[in-house]
Amino acid sequence: MSDPVAGKRVLLGVSASIAAFKAVALASELVKTSAIVDVIMTPNATRFVAPLSFEAIVHRPVLTDLFDPQARSIAHVSLGTEADAYVIAPATADCIAGLALGLAHDALLATALSTRAPLFVAPAMETLMLEHPATQANLATLRSRGATVVEPESGRLASGRVGRGRMAEPAELIEALRIALGREGDLAGRRVIVTAGGTQEPIDPVRLISNRSSGKMGYAIANAARDRGASVTLITAPTSIPIPRGVDVRTVTTALDMQRAIHASLAGADVLIMAAAVSDYRVASPVDHKIKRDGEDLILRLIPNPDVIAGVKSETLVKVGFAAETDDLLINARRKLEAKGLDLIVANDVSAPGSGFGSDTNQVTFLDQAGSEVLPLMSKREVADRLLDRILSVLQQRDAGSADPSGPASP
Ligand code: CTP
């Protein structure tokens, strides 16, 4: 299972903020990822959102009363000990202060004391309250105890003012959970470099040569590797995709920039996955002023860029390339596998329905020295996980080879 949140028991603590309505959306997203969600509300939180709103989504009773005789025996203890993660969203200033002090006057706070699960806190409050030294000191206390504070965003607040204090979006909270819960995944201890996007070659300060790559495949791989515990460096050409959390991101522009960034990151890396669409040519002499239109033909001289992945020489690094083709898919892909010295290549026909640039799905074929595997059309995230499964087995074979004293002797 590649999603570290799936099947996990997530406790959702809801305190009394107008952002409690966002916690309903969060509960819904968590259920969609197959998490088992229990909700604890402070009594005042129920004035913003009814417990039934959560019960209808998580299909489990909501704990609101520390002394509820109907509740499971000492529910704040049993829920706490069973949980894999405790997410407090929204967390008001009062709730954060209670957590920092170790107060236990309601079920939300009492559970925070009785659980040893990782704690995630999503503050939601007016900017002045958030920035108050008392709140900041309380947040620092929580961080120093290992809690993850998922920072609030800027925007329009309940008071009508605009400022920092809006609770983080559910997607961001789930991403924070994935990072923490995936830390012990099957790629823990491995360093993975992923490239993404289409490199850009300048013509003049306002024009450039690039390609249609959206970067979605590379970002999906970076997120999936992170969620399986890898330490990930994402070297990305400019894209419109938000920067992922928990990944070391280097933004580059040209093919030569990307080459430099890869070589600077190689030490200690186990895997290089070259999902970027690298410009094969660059303008010989980009100019530093805007070229003016004069009605005459404009001739640009293009010179070849280096083949970046072919130039990475390493005995131990697992090298994975992509071959985006429109014709003779497998013949071209196998030629690239050999010519570039790759361990594995992912071939995809970019003219096929559902597999083009910018699409959220992909239909790919994996090719290596042993043969090929045709995968059905699936989401780019699923392709990413299938690819990482293949890479993991190459890494494990290498580990076994280097640990086996009867393995191939060096000449
Ligand atoms: N690649 C690279 N450096 C380049 C061009 C491509 O590292 N200058 C990498 C890509 O990131 C990809 C693989 O090589 O992983 C294949 O890229 P592709 O563009 O399909 O192949 P090219 O070698 O550029 O060949 P062609 O454009 O003729 O298909």
C-alpha cells in the first residue's frame, strides 16, 4: 500500500473556530484515503458544526463529552492509545495554550495527554492572536515536543480583516500526515533524485524555447517516493504545480542548469529518475535585449545540449529514464535504454488518449534488460508507485549482491 494514511487510525480534534467547517471537509478527504477517522469536539466547537455532520461522514460516534456515560469506557484513553495520528484542526489560541500547558478539562485536551501518536496542529485565529507572543511561545513549545504545526494561511478572516490565520487547507494537512506516517516506508533510508517539467532555453529576455511537459509525472514520483520514506530531491523546471512539502526542491530553467543541479546532488544518491523533458537544443547566442519585429525572417541558430542522463556515470546509482514518443514507441525506448546506460526506461506514447502532456493519467510500458511490462491506463500517482516498486526491487537486488560474499568478485 503506497498511501501511508490508508488504513491508519486518525483522530481529528476539532476546537471552537469558524474553521470547524473545514474540518468536515478534512474528515471527508481522510475517509476517501481509507483512513479510519474518529472525531473529538470541544463543547464550544459543537456551536459551529453539529457532531452529526462528522458522524455522517466518518460513520463513527463523535466524542464531545469527557464524562459521557454512553461513550466507550474512558474513550479519551482508548481513542488516544489506538490512534496512529492526532490532528487538531482547527486549533484555537485557547486550545493551543491548553495543549502547551497539558490541560485536560475537555475530551480533546485529555486525549492529547493520553496519546503517544504524532500530533498535528492546524492553528486558526485572528492575526493579532496568532502573532501574540503567548501563542507563538505555545506553538514553539508544541514544536519542541515534536508536534507538526501546519502553518495557517493568509486571507480573509472571520473579522473581515485580511491577514495570516486561516486554517491550512485539508490537502495540506493530509500531505503533512503522509510525510510523517510514511517515514518508515519501504524507501526509508534511500536518497532519490527526481527531475520534472520542461526545461526552458532563452531566446531573449522575454522569449524562450520549451516543450509541453507539465511536470505532473515527475511531481507524482517525488510525492510518492517521499510518502514511502525516501529522502527526495526534486530538480524542477518551471511548472504551475505547487511545491510539495517534505521534499528538497531546486528550481532550474535551462538544460545546463538542470545538469549542474543533478551533479551537485549526486553524492549519496541511490536513484536518479529523469522525468524531465530536457530541451535537446539551446539558442547559440541568446541576446540580452528584446528582439524587435522588423518584418524580415528571423533565423535562430540552435546548438545541441548535452544528454544529461547519459552523462551521469555511476556503478551504484539506479538510473531511470522516460521516453515520450509518438512513433515506434518500444523500438525508440529500447534504443534509449541502451544508449543512455539506463537500468529502466518508462515508455509512453504521448499521442495516445489519456497519456498526453498535462494529463493526470498515463499508460506506460516499463523496459529493462530483462524485458518489458505493459501497464494499463492509470493515474500518474499509480504509475509513480508501480515505478518505485520496480526501482525498490533493483535496489534490493543490489543490496543482496553487495552483501553476498560469494557474489561477483571485482576484477
Ligand atoms: N534526456 C536527457 N538529456 C537530454 C535529453 C533527454 O537527460 N538532453 C533524458 C530525458 O529526461 C528522458 C530520456 O533522456 O529521461 C529520454 O528523453 P527523450 O526526450 O525521450 O529522448 P532524446 O534522447 O531527447 O531523444 P529524441 O528527442 O530524439 O527522442
